[in-house]
Amino acid sequence: MPLPETLKLKMLSKGNGICQFDYPEVFVLILTVILLTFHYGFRPTSMALSIIIILPSLMIFIYNYRRKTSFWTSNIVIILLAVVIGAIQFCMVISLSLASLIAMRIILNKPENHLRLFTVALVTAIVFYYVSNILDAGGMDCNDSWLPPVILLASMAVILCQFRRTHKKHTDYKESAYQAGGRLSTMVSVINKLTRFVPPQVWEPIVRADMPVTVSNKRAKLTIMFSDIVGFTELSDSLSADNLADILNTYMHCMTMIADKHGAVLDKFIGDGMVCFFGEPDSRGSRQDALDCVAMAIDMRREMRTLRQKWRLMGFEGLYIRIGITTGYCHVGNFGSNNRLSYTLIGKEANLASRLQSCGGKDEILINESTYDYVCHNYECQYIAALELKGFDDKVNAWQVLDPDSHGGYLSKWVDHTLPGFNLHLNFKDMKDEDYQDIRSRLNVALERVEKEEEKVAASIAAESKRHKTGQR
């Protein structure tokens, strides 16, 4: 069974940091003072220096063998190195060898500690230089002997060993970063796929702010829309599953694009129907939410006319949309359990929207009274009746939202006309200034085609009439 990645990283960190000694320069210190003691024939000053250096060095070795590096331990090691440099009165080769170890230890520390460690090393070396001059006025001659090359070789070995170790850590971290980057890319790809199952209004705050996800909901005023396809059940009896799925996917794709355009929360698909709502988690005010929902429903109805024209050319006829819209208070939020959540809404107003939708006719948008009060000044609505709906004791007043037409003044934002073989749909709200010339040229081309076809029909009628008169003679 393969080890989990987290366990591998823990074992790797133990092998590189905790179970190894991080201060190999301590061995050079011990070696240096021992060789100095032998070199000077166990003089009192060299013996005192050995005791001062060896005891703290052994304590560092014992204490830090199974511990990570720290600033204070590094500080003590640097002080001991500086003590030796000052005690030998800055003998050239040995001093440079030990100074290189100090530089190495400073570099391995955090940048904010560099100046402090350098200052401690410099002050310690100067202090012990004067102490050594006082205790041993004759000086310490250590340049012309075998001692400097040995200390130099030991220091170089430690520096190379530390360089190799640092390089290995860098390589391991680089490999770990590469693997983590691969896992991150995979995770982002998976998240991008999963977000297609959740409304963007729900997952975006979670991703941006790392918000907690719990079973929670609240009461809020929403505008809710239910829609489905009239004639879809009858059509499904005569179509193959492939054609049926293609029609449904095309319909859902177009309606989802419209819902996203208007900022609706797409709650769910129910067979050939869909549920959307406005008001949570981002509300623009109850009136504006209702206006946005009605505008979305009108766009969906217009898009359905375009789709119906395409499907008619493919041999599929009789598909219409019907929509029910209500405005009122519902409970909205995360419902379910800690293992499985669904962001949805429940309440009487949602049931009312469903009932209104089921009462609607072909291409009808039915709204309740509260929605009507919000949108009646912007959209032309026609009173239908007080409907008796299942699950509601009182009758519900319902209005039908009409399409804005050319006589609606400032309400006129669309031009629609549909005949067999002809479908005109102009949405002036979405048009840009540079689009008008292209629209005019395409309409002129279409008009020329209509005139030619009309001339052909007229010529055909004239020829038929002439042939009829000749036959009578």
C-alpha cells in the first residue's frame, strides 16, 4: 500500500532536519582547540581555551542532536568561533578558516538576524583579542606550522558538506513544490468542474473568503420563477432518446445563459423545467429583483420563439414555454446534513410560483399580485382571473405579462413577429452602435429576397391565369 503524500513529507523532514546535527562547525571548533593545545605544549592559556570551547561545544552537540536550528544556538556557535579567532590573535589562515564558518552560519540564518550575528562575532573577536594579549604578551605563533592547513581543510570540508546538504534540501523542496503545483492544478481543474453544479453566487464567496459551510438558512424576500416546456411530454413519446436529449440540452443551455446574464440564482432543473430566484445572496432591492426576474422571463420567452423556429425546420413542432413568477418571503440557504448540502429555498411562495406556472398557457408568463405591484409601471400586464390553486385556500389573483411592443413608448425595447418560415426578433437593449449598419444591410438583403420571391409568385400566378384563359378558348 503506497504511503500518503503527507506522511512522506513528514518522514522526509525528519530525515533532513531533526535526526541530523545542524552545527558541523562545532567539530571544527573542538578539533582546532585540541590541536592548539598540542601545538603549544599544553600551555595554561591553550588549556583554558580548550575548556572554554569544548564544554559548550559538547553541550550544543548533545542538546541539538535531535532538534532544529535556532537563533540562540547559532548565536552561541558564532560566539565560540569568534572567541577562538580573538584568542589566537587573528592568525591569518586559521582566522580566515573560522571566519568562513561564521559567514556560513550567518548566511543560513534569517536575513533579519544577519546584522546582529555579525556584530556579536566582531565584538567577541575584538574583546578576546585584547584578553589574549593581556594573558599572553609574547603572542601566539601559529602561521608557520602544520596546524593552519589542517584547520583550513576541516573548514572547507564542513562548508562543502553544508553546501551539499543545502543543495539536497533545495532539490527536495523543489520536487515537493513541483508535486504540490501538480496537485494544485488538479485541484483547480476539479473545482472548476464541480462549480458547474453549484450557482456562482454560492461558490464564489466560499472560494474568495474561505467562508464556513454549515446547515444554515434564513427568511428573505425573494422573487421566484418556475418554468417548463409545454408539449415536451407529448413530443417525448414520438422521439428517440438522443433527439430528446439534444432538444432539452439546447433549451437548458440557452435558458441558463439568459439566467446568468440577468444575475439569477439557478436553483435546479426539474425534468424539462427550471427554478430560478432573485433576492439572495445578492439582492438589489425587492422591486429591482422583481423587475430583473420579469425581464429574464421575457427574454426566455423570446429565446424560445427562436428555438421553436429552429426545431420546426428539424421537424419538431409544438414546443412552448410557460412561466410562473411570485414575490414573497421564503427560507433560503443550505439545507441538508453536514455530509451533503443543497443551497435552495422552501416556502409558500415557491409553491405558488409552481402552481402559477402549471396554470399558464403557451408562451404565457403569469405573476401574482405582489410581483404585479412591483413591475406594473414598467411592463404591460393583463389581469387573468382569481385562480383556485391546489394547496391554497384563498383564490390567487394572476396577471399575464405582455410583450412590450412598438406602441409602448419608453417600454418599447423589443420588436417580435413570428410566422411559419419567418421569425423577427430585435432586442434594442443589447444592440451596440456599431451593430445598426450590419442589421440594416442584412434586413435589406432579406427584403430583396422577399421581393424576388414575391415576383416569382406573381409571375407564377400570371402564367397560371394565362394558361387557364387559353384553355377556356
